[in-house]
Amino acid sequence: MEAIRAKGVTDPRLLAAVAATPRERFVPPPHAARAGLDEPIPIGHGQPTTQPSLVAEMVDALRLSGGETVLEIGTGYGYQTALLARLAGTVYTVERHADLADHARANLSALGVANAEVVVGDGTAGLPDLAPFDAIIVSAAATRVPDPLAEQLAEGGRLVMPITTALADMVTVYGKRGGRLLRRRSLVAANFVPLIGTYA
């Protein structure tokens, strides 16, 4: 929690969600002892679960107030999904790997999370049948926002995604006005796995 506060996260609802979500329940059991550290933890398929302070920064940038429908791309073991579910009305989350999706479903169910649905599929395509989304968060990096995700963001919504640059992946905050996706600000530089899919 100290690492999260050090990043400037002050939203009491988000801080309470972090406090109420045991990260050790969202990592592979052999790594549970490391779950209290602010560091990535491998979850298989060459992927990590992001460190809590970075997760909190990205979620904080969505400015969720409680009733939103959120699309998450990259479920992993479901830790970020659990936080989003405490802060929004409904969460749809897309994971490429079926086994990771199964872990996430089990982890979320064990924690009593009932307002999040895990879907196996190509995250770059989003979920057009369920759009529009008030907020979209992407946990993998690409050189630009995939067109389907930009299209599925609701007017006035927020999208947070790491954008690949020559030096690092820059977590970037976007908004939608007049039907156009507009860059709002750069949040933090970090390293993410590449976004894979038809529209990456």
C-alpha cells in the first residue's frame, strides 16, 4: 500500500479495493510468498502479473465512480479484474489463453466477485456485441490503440493503454469526444508484454 500511495494514488475507493483484494490469491501458488512485494510475478505463457503500484496507477486514471461498464484486455490471474469489479458496475475482461482465463474465473469466484465476466478471445477486437464501454484498460503494449477498441469506447469515456515507443512503453490516457479518440496525457513509462491480435 505504501508503494501505491507513493505513486500519488489518493482515491479512497481504490485504496480500499486494494486493501480488500489479497494479491496472493491471484498469483500461482509457488509465488504466493512474493505477492506482498511491489513487483511483477510470472503467471505462465511468458507473461507477468503487473506490480500493484502500476495497476493502481492505471486503474486510478480511469476515474471510475461506481456504475460504469468496463472492458479489460489481458485478464491474467484476475487481480486487476477484481479491483475493477469493486470500483465499477460491470467488468468484461478478455484473455487470449484459456488456462489463464480458467485461473482468473476460479480466483474471482473464490473471492465472491459476481460482476465480472471472463471471455477467451482476441482482445484487440474488443467485444463489439457488448459495446459501448465507459472505460477500457489494456495491459499489453502496442504502437497505437486498436481501431475496434477506439470504436467501442463510449463518448466521454476513458481508455488507458501502454503505447510502445523507442525507449519504453508509455502508459497513455485517452478520452473520446465527438466520436474521436484523443490523447489526454502520458502517465508512466514501464515495460509490458506486446499486445497480440488481429488489430495490434
